[in-house]
Amino acid sequence: MHVNEQQRIQMRAEQEQIRQNIGHIKRQILVLSGKGGVGKSSIAVNLAVWLSMQGKKVGLLDVDIHGPSVPKLLNLEGRKFQDGKEKIEPILYSDTLKVMSIGFLIQDENTALIWRGPMKHNVIKQFVSDVSWGNLDFLIVDCPPGTGDEPLSIVQLLGKAEGAVIVTTPQEVALSDVRKGITFCRKLNLPVIGVLENMSGFVCPKCGEITDIFMSGGGEKMARQMNVPFLGTIPIDPQIVRACDSGQPYVQHYSSSQTAQAFKDAMLPLLEPKEEDYLKRK
Ligand code: ADP
């Protein structure tokens, strides 16, 4: 594409606007998955809530334009964001957790958005340049599944994201898509913080015993083969399905469950990463 001088000036002005708007966010972390339905949005939501429970100031940005699930997972459905004087005000889940999603703009959740690539890019750009994020310790970005336009847009717009957490399930179909996700990160110079295996084993609601359904451990093996860190496994828990459906993040509402404990153990390296953690990321 031929870029003329005027377009170049406009691009520079936009980049400067983004830099000023997100310049007070210390750490930006993306949550990705190779395919849908692996629990990526639930992980992004619980990560944001857990970090805010640790006293951090957190933003949660849902860039899933076609299937935004963050409002439902946080019981914020029906809320509409305010267009402030200069900036768009995010929705507050709590004093320390700001949330933005295209779901806050859609009137009817059953209406499918049919948007072309440039329109999606512009909306994501507005989320980054026009939302009043303010000073944050973390911005957690819930990306749509796969390696399409939206993850690409957000990585380019953020410019200096710390890295990506890649969520998978143990089955080979999910794992082969994760390999593509890792290649995508490498092409964009986005470090892989680690792979997280969700729905790994089943927690019996009666006795609490964990049974392997889909042969757990595939995520760890794949992470070793691809030379990226492995963060841990989170079991399938019927309680979690109910928690997600009713908009109650399990780290907060079922904080003593095995699932919440497994989640916290897996995510601990993100809270205060050590230097060797950074060296392991590629
Ligand atoms: P994705 O963002 O990958 O499409 P979601 O986070 O929307 O996936 O989760 C898909 C479904 O799986 C939701 O109904 C959610 O409640 C459920 N789910 C996610 N993680 C678990 C888990 N560890 N145990 C049981 N159900 C889960």
C-alpha cells in the first residue's frame, strides 16, 4: 500500500495518542487461545479479578468483537459505557478493576456484528487510544480465539506488551492450534509467558477426586517441545460452569475450591515475575 505524507503524519499522531493514553500502564498481558471454547475468557476474567484482589490496579480489555463474553462472566450485562468529555469511561467492576468490551455497546446480545477488518481495527484502536485507563499495574487483554486480525491489531497497537498467556485443553486438536499460536507470537516478537492447560481432569463434585478425561499432560509436553514455559493445569469443575454462567469469577466466589487453588498456583509467576522467568520466555 502506498502511504503518502499526510497518512504518515496521521499515523504518527495516532501512535502518539496511544502512547500517551496507555503510557501509565505498567504491564500489558494478552490471553490467547488457538481455538474457541477452551476457557480463555474465563481465564482472562479470573486473572484480572485475582490481580485486583492482590491490591493491583487492573484493566480488562475484551477485544473479542464477534463474541464478547466478559460482560456476562462479570455479571455486567446491560451496562453501557459513558462517553466522557474527552475519553470513554470504562465500566467499573470494583474500585480497582476497570473493564471495556464491545458488549457494552451492543444493544441486543443476539445481534451478530458484521464488520470488516478495518472497522474492527478502528474499534480496537479506540479501546487503546480513547478509553480512560489511567494508571494501571496491569492491562489484561482477552483476545478472540485464533491468530486472525484482532490479535494482530491489538499486538501492533499496544506496541510493548509484556507477553501472552496461551490457554489450551489437553486434546490434540486444541494443542495443534496452540502450536500455531506460539508461531504467531514469535513472528510478532511477543514473548510467550506460558501455556496453561485448562479443563485438565475432572473434579468429582461428591468426593473431590480428580479423574483424567482427556489424558491430561499434553499441554506440558507440547510446551517443552516448543520450548516455552508451562504454567500449570486447571481441572474441569462443574461448579465453575455454574460460577461462569452466573457471572461469579471463581477466584473470588469459590476461592477455596481446588480449581481456584490450581489457578492461583499457575498464575503466581505473573504476579511478581523473577528475572529467570523473563529469560525463559521466547
Ligand atoms: P473461550 O473464551 O475459550 O471460548 P470460555 O471462557 O467462554 O471459553 O469458556 C467456555 C465454557 O467453558 C464456559 O461455559 C465456561 O463456564 C466453561 N469452563 C471454562 N473453564 C472451565 C473449567 N475449568 N471447568 C469447567 N468449565 C469451564
